[in-house]
Amino acid sequence: MNKTCLSCSKEFTITSHHRELLDTLDVPDPTLCTSCRFQRRLTFRNERYLYSRKCDKCSKDILSIYSSDKPYTVYCLDCWWSDDWDPASYGKDVDFTKPFFEQFHELRLTVPRIALVNDMRSENSDYTNHVYRLKNCYMVFDAIDNEGCIHSTGVYDCRDVTDCSYVDNSELCYETLYSDECYDIRYSRDCINSRNSAFLLDCVGVSNSLMCVGLRNKEYCYKNEQLSKKEYEKVLAKYTLNTRSGVERAQKEFNEFSTTIPRKYFHGVKNEKSSGDYLLSNNYVENSFQIRASENCLYCYGVHHAKDSLDYTVWGEVERAYESQATGNGSNFYFCNIVWDGSDAYYSDNCLQGPKNVFGCVGLKNQKYSILNKEYSPEEYEQLKAKLIEHMKSTGEWGEFLPSELSPFGYNETMAQEFYPLTKNDAQDSGWNWQDTMPGTFGKETLTEIPDSILETTDGIVKEVLACVSCKRNYRITTAELKFYTQQHIPVPDRCPDCRHTARTHYRSSYELIECQCMCDVAEHNNHNGRCLAIFQTAYSKDAPEIVYCEDCYKKETY
């Protein structure tokens, strides 16, 4: 079934799998295409922009994802998680003469919001957001169970990693992306169980190697060539990776070399009947990205251990989630934004402590059978919920995620800007908010020349204010950060953390699959004459420099 997106006017298809999930979840057909739905959810997710302001309860100075010019009441973590206030006290009756979203917005303006989306089990990790159970972490986002991590995003069960993105179960890694079970690798991506190496790509079980692509269970390799230990150490020393100039030279060489080695058309292993990119141990997961250990899901992103879910963004441990983001550890979440540890929640926002059977609620903690934060008996709740759904159908609101104008953030503060970058005029023309004053200072630097080598860098640099060579924004090096650089022989970066993050996201998959033909022309791989005829769906763009193979040709090339 084909439909036309009400936002971008492009045609999109309701596939059989899509129809199956819509019927299972008992929701109407979407009115927006896949990309526009994803973009809308992302506009509600500010991961990394933190502002100084005061807690509206205790008045202490805090950091928050909400700038002081936002029209919200914001509490620090201690105040928000305390029992000194009751979100149910803000409850209101449903007004069937007004649209639901209007009433929901009025409630969101009154109920206190948590300054940073964090749990209370983290230790010495104040400068973090969208996190669980951290210890001694600084500027870490979208993370669970980490210790000693710095300037990283999407890291899980890691220790002492810095400037990493979407890395699991790893230690002492730097500038590494999409990797698992690695130790002391840097400037690498798409690696598993690799150690003591630099500039690796798509490597498994590789150690003590430099500038290698697609290797399996190798040691002492350079540009995919086997060396002796002595030969390897001599090559490695020539690159002087303790200097920025040495790293930049190596990065340029590696970028050129990596495009000469074929890649598999998607990143992932142990999947059945699945499509997308960065897939691990999934069954019947389609058109999804960065998803693992999930089943019967479609159009999901950044999800793990999910089942029977559709249009679901970031988190997991859930069954039946639909058009929701940062919501998980429960079941039956519909059109929700940041709902934790609950079940049967509809159109609810910032409910972080196990709400159950709630509709249109904000900030609830363990409450049940509530609509617009007002509690009812189970029978009253079910009757009022049914009546409210019918009302929303009459206003055209039922079945849609929260509208863009209800986002608490400017478009440029959110992950939407990372995936779908827009100018201020284009964003506002499309109905998105915009934040004119972003966090950061300019022109306050006290040190203009950063030493090229970490060996020439003194402890005094932690007292200096630096300026990013890319965006000119000021930044500082913390004591813990300098200790990591010194221990790992890594030069102090001359770009700010945000520009380093942006550079890593350059390698992230787009949220779109296109049809391509295998580029292999090696006859022995598939007994074909000329180019392999296999067709597949891939996140690699048609103008990408990579050589992209189907799985059969890739296996024969690599193994």
C-alpha cells in the first residue's frame, strides 16, 4: 500500500511487515514517511548540549539540557528524585472542548522537569545525560554501566574510554566507533575483540596491528601485510602517534588505503531475516539501525532487546513500543518521550519511575491509572481513556507522535540536526524550534599553541583555555583527560569535544537503505563472469568510495 507523506510529500509504502505490526499494536497507519517520523522523534532528544542555570526548587547552580530561556520549571537531580514534591498535584481534568495536545502542552509547562535525564545510581558523573549507573564519568551521553569514561556517546559496559561512540564492553580505547570487546585500540571502527592497535576497520581478533581492514585473527600486520614483531615495531615507531602531526599523516594514509579493501554491504552478524545496518543477533528485524538482540521490529534505531516494536528510537528491554523515544524497560509504550520502567503508557513525557496505565502524563513516579496526572480507579481510567482516544480521532491527533512545536528544544540542539542538518530558516519554515544562543564561549583562550606531542605537554595545560581549530569554540582539558592522554601516549586534541563527536558521526550510517548491486568482479568468488549479479539493500550511498560486496563474495574475500 502506497501513501504520500504529509510533511515531505514523498511516497512511502506500508509493507506486509509494517501492516503486521500496525495491526498487532492496534494503531492507525502513519501519515509521515519513515524518515520524517524518525526526524520528528529526534527533535525531542537533546543529548549533549548542557546549559548553566539554577534549580527552580533549591536555587543551586546546575547544568541542564534546558537553557534558562526555556519556559519550563527545572529541578536538579536531587530535588527531582526527592519525595518533596508530588507530580500528581498538577493533575487536571480532560477538557473535551479542546484538542488533547493543547491540554498536554499546558501540563508540560507546569510539571517540573529533571535537569539531566539521569538515574540516582550514578557516582561522580554530574556532567552526563541519558545515562544509567555511571561512575567517575565526564561528558558522557546515552550510556549504561561505565566507569572512568570521558567525552563519549553510546558506550555500554566500558572502562576508561575517551572520545568513543557506540562502543561496548571495551577498555582504554580512544577515538573508536562501533566496536565491541576491544582493549587499547584507537582511531578505529567496526572492530570486535581486538587489542593494542591503531587505525583498524572491520577487524576481528586482531592485535598489535596498524592500518588494517577486514582482517581476522591476525597479529603484527601493517596495511594487511604480515610482519615479524621486530618489523612491525619499526613501522609503528615511524608514525610517531604520540604527536598530532603523526596521527594526521596516518589518518590520511589509512583513509586512502581503507577504500581499496572490499566491505560487506552491511555491518552485522548472527541475524535472521533482517535488514538495516549495525545489526547483531536479531530475528526478523527490518530497516533498523544500531539494533541488537531484538525480534520482530521495524524502523528502529539505537535499540537492544526489543520485541514487536515499530518506529522506536534509543533504548530497549521492551515489548511493543511504538512511536516512542528514550523509553524502555517495560511494555506497551505508545507515543511516549522518556518513560522508564513502566507499562501501558500513552502520550506521556519524562516519567522516570515506573508509571503504569497512564495517558498524557508528565513527571509521574510509580503512579497508576492516571490521565493528565490525575488518578482514577481502574474502571474510570479505562472508560476515560477510550473516550479520550475517540476525541483525539475526531481532532486528527490519535496515532501521531508529539507534534514538532511541542519539542522542548531547538532543532539545532537535538540529534535531528546530526541526521538531517538544517539552517535556521529551513528549520523554522518547517515548523521546528530553533535555539539562537548555544552553550559555549569564544575568544577566551589563554593558550593558542598546543604542543604537538604529548611528551611535550605539561600538567599546566589543565589550567589553560583552548580554542578549537575548527569552530573556534573554547574548551578545556580536565585532569582525568590529561592523565588518559599521557598514559596512552595520545596527543592533546586541538578540536573541541563537539567537533570531535561530529567527525565521528561522519562514519555513522544514514537512516535510509538503497538498492545496490554487488561490486565484486572476481570470477572465483561466485563462479560469475564479470560483475556479481547479487542485489541488496545497503546504507552505503551510491557515491560512497567504498567497494561494497554481497555477503557471499565478502566471505570469500575475507575468509
